[in-house]
Amino acid sequence: MHLLVYLLALLGTGPLLAQASVAGGEWFIDTDPGYGRATPFASVAGGSPVRIDHEFTAADLGLTPGVHTYHARVRDTAGRWSQTLSRTFYVLSGLGPAGLVGGEWFWDADPGYGMGQGFVLTGDTATASIPLDLSALDPGVHYFQVRAADAAGRWGPTLLRSTFIRSQAQARIDRLTYYYAAGGDTTATFTYRLAEPVHYVEVAFAPETTDLVDDETYDICLTAIRTDDRASFATCRSFQYRAGSTAVEDAADSFLRLFPNPTTGTFRVVLPGMETAAGEFHLFDTAGRSVLRRHIVAGETGTMDFAVGNLAAGVYFAVLERGRSVRVQRVTIR
């Protein structure tokens, strides 16, 4: 193990006329034995701050597997100690690399190593997709935990994620309502119904603009309503209406617009009109791998259509890089 430590010898009370030089230092693992009682550095002297280049191995120190903390401090020529600098490190349960052979997961209480629900892993690093049945969990907060083991039988750290189980299934969104406001006056409320109820919705539809005045500034306020008639807070955005375009296009031109979303096989991306430089469009999976790519030539406008029926169902991230702008949108493929 190799550590580079920068320490500053801090002066005590009294007039600060000049900063004293470092005369020595000491280090220890975990428990502080007291000032002047730890292991001294072989050679620490000079100005302040001072660089300490310290090498050691866990085997030489007889450290047990698990989390430990390295501490170091220096002393100046007047005998005053600096603050103690600490760094945490982890000692593995064995020496030498070994490939992954499996893992296990469990909810809430740890049943012990090797006693969870097992699954197979291979390679030095791996990504696992674990289907979970939540029906047996009581309503409330629960903790999903997972860890991996290598060919030498050593377990890695346990990763934890919390989730909340509702007492009743949450109703889905089945329609959007919106209205325009200008100068304190509001229009009638319009309703846009979704093809099917969903848990979340990406706004991408052509609103009613018949009564809007060209070059007038408006607020468009939108609310999502669930199948149980409970409504969200209204979200409002200002825009200047231009004949021949839609209010949503003007209000959201700075965002990446992609629809339908969720999709079952194809989707369309609207290229923002404010940026015409060359660029790239990528679709990334949740592991960060690019699964779809298209080059965008300078001056290209309009829309792009993509077929994604060959991709696995799940969540993806669409990224449009063009000129100095980057736009990101989450995409769900069913």
C-alpha cells in the first residue's frame, strides 16, 4: 500500500511571527496511542507544508481483513503537533486476484455469508440483472442487499439500496390537462388523454393553439391526472407563440424531445431548431454501453426515426450532442 500525505505543522497560541519548520512525524493504524507514542517516520524534516511518501503492506502490519484507518501527523521545531490526517482503506480477506464465480442477495436482515439467494457471475467484473418478486414484502421501507464472491471464496463489500413498498398499488396517469395564461387571463382547460395509463409520462403532443395570438407571450400550465382523479401540481413554462409552430415546441426547444415514450419498437427524435452544428446521437443502456448511434451532419433539422425492436425491454438514455449543447432523455422500451 502506497500513500502520499501532505501535512501542515500548525502553530500554537501566541504571536504568529513566522511559521516553524517540521522536525518529525509519526503514524499509526486505527487506535491513537497518544502524541509522541506512535511509530515515527524515518525521516521528516524541512519546511512546511511537508510531503510524506509512506509505503507499507497489510501483511507486514498483521492487519485483519476489513476496514482500517491510517493516521499521520507532524511536529514542528517548537514541539507543537499538527492536526492528525486520516485515510480509510480496506484489507481483503486474501492475497492475489481471482475471478468472480457468483453472488447472493437478500432483503433487510443479513442471513450470513453464503446464506442468501445465489446467482452466477463470471469474469473480473460483472453486471447482474436480478428479477425480484415484491409481493411477499410488507408495506414500508425495505433494504435490498447484494454481494459477490470470487474463486478463492472471498466475499466483496455488501451493497445496499432502499425501497418503499406501498400498502396499495399506486394509480397511473391517464390524462393531462393544460391551459394558457397571458396578462392575468386564462383560457379554457384542454385535456389530452394517453393511449394507456402509465406511471410517468414524457410530454410530447401538439396542444390546441387556435385562439393564441401571434408573437404574444403566454404561460402554458400542465397537470397530470391519475385514474383515481388525483392531480399533480401544475407545471408552468413561458413561451412566445409563433404562428406555424406549437406552444410545446417553443417552450421545450432547449430539451430533447422523443416520442412515443414508452415505445414498443420505434421512436422519433425532434432535432432542436436552435442548434445546427454537426453532432452525434447515442442510445445508452443502464451499464453505459452505446447500443445505437447516428451521426448528425451540420445544418440537419427536422426529425430522426429509429427502430429499436431488437433491443431488450428496459430503461435506456438518449443523448444528443450537438455543438456545445448536450441533451439527455430517458427512454423506456417495452
